[in-house]
Amino acid sequence: MVLDPGEAGRAREVDIDPAGRRRQVRKAALASVVGTSIEWYDFFLYNTAAAIVFKDVFFPSSSDYAGTLSAFATYAVGFAARPVGAALFGHWGDRLGRKATLVITLVLMGVSSALIGVLPGTETLGVAAPVLLVVLRVLQGIAVGGEWSGSVLLSMEWGDQRRRGLMASLPQIGVPIGLILGTGAMTAIALSAEDAFTAWAWRIPFLLSLVLVAIGLWVRLQVMETPLFAEVVAKAEVARVPVAEVVRRHPKEIVLSALLRCSEQMPFYIFTSFALTYIHDDLGMAQGLALGAVTAAAVFELFAIPAAGHLGDRIGGRRVYAAGSLLLALFAFPYFALLNTGVAVVVVAAVVLAQLPHAIQYGPQASLIAESFPTRLRYGGAGIGYQLASVIAGGPAPLLATWLLHDYGWPAIAGAMVVSSALTLTAVALLPDRSRIDITKDESYA
């Protein structure tokens, strides 16, 4: 099963019409941003809930430490599922096209999140409650695993190839938007229904995801398939088993794409998920302050991510990325020193500033990874490389941080961030620079 040649032909016809192309570029960018924002809203809802409420609802008999570890373990399961989603949807994304695959991932995420919102706690279902929670988290992970590369390619492959960094960075702002919506929703509920928050009010944001998914589907269905993939279909060059082929032909790019993300992803989930627990439980500060600080940091990233993507187009994505990774290493120890002051304004400033090295990396990251693979294998290759980092960096991050803090103290967490920067800088140096190649020609990847 491959993309209908008629639909591919319509996409190619629109591509050669300047006015029609401009409309599709705008629609593709909007569909990518809206769709990824909804996906990340759902994903971050779980992250926030895991940090502040799931230990009470699904692991009530555990100690605070054990309950936090258990909640973050279910959180990590979603990350482990993301490479599975990348491989599964990568196959169909490189055969059916970007648009059709993105519709499926959006529906899967929305339904999974809504079911979490109605899932009874352990006091009602017993051990089945955390088991079902893990199952739904796996489905969330599979959906996000298939979403990222498709949304990036939808925007990048429709956009001006001289502005690949900027166009590919637009779907990336779905992360701070999703974080703002998800954390903001939890903050609003926590402040307005404090007494009922753990009992039932935390479920409201999960149920709202169904409304957001309906909006996202309407937007995404307005977009045509990308002209680059349509050209692959027209030339009858669609890979028979794209995931197997990209693993066989581009293993170096896949591995380096994963390592590239170490100093971007691992610290990010410490800064946004573990920090909620650290600020409240260890520093004894208000939960609302922690949630508000993370939300403010996400607002900052809304502007910093596309700015970094644009800068990558001007001076080179690899240079910008390396600068962001180095900045992360320099800020790791001062970050905790600022938090430990316990001064509200300083804590908020630390949380916001922590997102600067992330944004500097996350802006040019999408184009750096996506342009490392040819069009016919790009969905699977970029997705697998990107999502493998979830297993080694993002998923274990809050769990690792909780353990390191308990046994060795916060300097060990900062030290782990420095190690992640060293891994990333090595990957940046080894990843071939394809920022100036013509990504429409497979021979460019020989």
C-alpha cells in the first residue's frame, strides 16, 4: 500500500503554482504546529501528573520516595515506546505519506489521553489501575514516536529549502506550546480546585484533549501531501520496507542523531518534570510556584526556538547546536545553586534560563536530523534516530535524577548533564554536514 498517485499528482501540480504553493506552505506550517502542540499537550500532561499526583492516585501505599520512583517509572515507559512508534509509523510515513500518518498519530494520542482521564485509581481497581496506566502511557509513547518526524517533514518539505532550519523549527515550538497548555491547565486546576485536585480535578485536562484533537484533525485534513514525497511516488521510488532499508544504509546517521540529543533531551526533562518534585518536595516551596516557573520557561522558548532555527540557516546549524550544548554544560552546576537559594524570584529565573541552552539546540535540531536522510527514507530514519534518544536520555532522566539526588546529592545530577554535553558535542563533530546539499536528490546521500 502506497500513497495514491492521483493525490501525489495534485500535490505536484500545486507545487508549481506559486500562489497555491504559498497557501500550502502556510497550511503545512500551521498543521505541524497545531498538531504537535496537541500531541505534546497530552504527553506533558502525563509528565506533570506523574510528578505531582500519580504517586497518590496509583501508588498510594508507597513511601514518598518509592511512590515518586514508581510514578516516574511509568513516565519512562512512554519514552521506551517512542522508538517503536517511530519504526511503525516510519514505515507507513515513507509509504503512505506524511499527511495520512499524522492523522492516525493524533487520534491515537487523543484517545489514550482521554482514557487516562477516566481511569480509576488503585483504591478502586487495585493493581489493574497502574497496569492500565502503563498500557495507556505506552500508546501515548507510540503516538509521539510517530508524530515528530512527520510534522517536521510536513513543514520542511513544503517550505523554502534555503530556510530548512527555520521551517523545521516551527513544529518544534509545539513542545513549549504543549508544555504551556499542559502545565498551565494543571496549574489552573491545582489553584482553583486545590481540595479536589488529587481526588478528581486532575482528570479534567486529560478529558479536554478530545476537543483539541478534533481541532487538530480539521487543520491537518486541509493540507496536501508534500511535493518532495509526491515526487518519490511519481518516480515509483517508494521503498518496499523503508525502515529496514534505512537501518541498513544509514546506521551511522541514526546512532549519531540519537547521541546528538543527549544534552538537549535529558536536561530538558530534568528541568521540566523532575524540577517540579525537587522545588516542592526538597526545597519546600509551593507547587504553584514550580508549575508557574515551568510555564514561564515554556513561554520564553516559544520565541527562542524559531530564532535559533533561523540563526542556524544563517551561520550553520551545527555551530548553533554545539554552542547550545556547551552552554548547557556551563550552566548545570549554577542551575542547582540558584534553585537552592530558595528565593522565589531566583528559582523562577533559574528555571527560565535553563531553557536557553535547550532552545539553542532544539531550534536547528530538526533540520540537522531530517536532512541526514534521503526523502524516500526520511520519515523512518529521522524518527528512529530522534526517538532512540528517548530510551537513553529523556525517559530515564527524572528517574535517574531522583536516584542520584537520594544517594549522591544534586552535584551528581549536574555532573550527569555535563556528561550528556560531552556525548552531544562528539556526535555533532561526527555527523556529516548536509545543510547545503539538495535534499531532493538521493545521490546527495551516497
